[in-house]
Amino acid sequence: LSNKLTEDYQRLKQLEKKNHITPWFNNTSGIELMFHEKAELNRLLRIEICVLIMILLVSFSYSLEEKSAVKNKLRSTVNGRSGLFRKKIAMNCFICFLITGILWIYDYLYYAKIFPMGSLLAPIQTLKTLDHIPFQCSVLTFLVFLFIVRWILLCNLSFFVSFLSAKFNTIVTIILSFLLFLVPSLLGMIGIKLFKTVAVIDSMTL
């Protein structure tokens, strides 16, 4: 423990001179594990589950209207032309917000049970895995930023699933969404690097 404190002190002193970071002694083992490269597989699996849940919840957003042949009639009404579309977009964003929030809460509680999380108000550079970040912000600010980025990315995926649901029925939408988003990531996980480079949801691990 003494050696680790000395190492952290020397590392933070160098960062203080380089980026004007105020050194903090902060036991952030849990947060470190969240962002460590060895935990990438766990992050990816949780994100895949989130994307799967999103697909199942969003895939019928327009397909029911298409199937019942009332889409054009709904859009011919005063509220249906724009109000219906905005409400569906807002619902997509709300669903993705809940899914992303549940993922973050689960992640934090999962690692907090194993290791201390430390002070969330400490500079982000107190995390050794993220001490290369050039700007100043707290761990909490960085977590909120990542939450927003993942939420936006998941919303974008949900919009594409909604687009598919407007063209196909629910089952076909689920199958196409699964093939487009989840299968490349799953194939990349088993070692096929070609699919890992084109897997869209891999970027959500950040």
C-alpha cells in the first residue's frame, strides 16, 4: 500500500506540473476497474443487453400502424402530421434514458460492492487508466458526460429501429436490428476481428 501511495503521488505531481491538476489521494479501485481494458468484455455484454432491450421495446413503434393500415389516416389529422411523430421520438429518447440509467446504476453498484469507489469529486486524473485526459474535470462530471454520450448513441440506434419498424412488421424489424447491431458485435467477441471493426455498438463501450 505504501509503494502504491508513493507511485500515485509521483504520478500526480507530474500531472500537476503538466496540466495544473491538484493531486488527490483517492482510493478509486472500483472506478478504475469500470474503465480498465480487462473489463471491456463486461461493459460490452451489458451494452448488448441494453441494445437488445431497446430493440424489443422500440421495434413495434410504427409497425402496428403499418400493419393496421392507419398510418396515412393518422398523419392526415392535424395532430397526427407532426405531434404523433414528436411523441414517438420523445418516447424513444425516454426509453433509452431509462435503459442507460439502469445500466449506469447497475455498473456503479456492482463495482462498489467489490472495491471502494473513492470520492467522485476528485479530478479524473486520479484514475490511472484515465490520467492522459488533458482537460480538468471531476470523476462525477466525466461519468455524467459518458452517460449522456451513451444515451445519445442508444437514441440514434432506436431511431434506426423505428425507421425499420415503419417499413416492416415487428418480427422482421427485430431480426434485422439483431443482425445489424448485435450479430457483428457477438462475432467480434469470439475473435473475428473483421466484424469487431464494423460493430456499431462497440463504440458505446468508449
